[in-house]
Amino acid sequence: MKYLGDFKKIVLLCVKRKWLPNDPFMGYKMTRRDVQKDFLTDEELNNIASKRFLTERLSLVRDAGMTSE
């Protein structure tokens, strides 16, 4: 939705400068909905931590996300 909002600003600027004949977003309303995000359980985190990947790159990505300072 963020990208659409930015794109709409550009389109409206183009309409204002007469580069576009009309606003293609006319009649389209962007609404933001609140989404409840659930946290991973301890079991899910342990499954990720113990997962064996076939490529070293994926293991590095997994391990980078699990480091604590």
C-alpha cells in the first residue's frame, strides 16, 4: 500500500503537469486495515533453529537472524 500511495502522488503530479489526461486512481480508495500479527511459538523457533539446509547460504541467513548482542 505504501508503494501505491507513492505511485499515486507521482501520477497526480503528472496529471497536474498535463502529462496524463486524467487520474487513473479516480474512484479508487486505498484503505489501511489493522492486521494482528502473531508471534512465533517457542516450538516454531526451535524448528527453525534446528533446520538443516542444503545450501550454506541459507544456514548463514538463518544464523544471522538468531544472533543476539
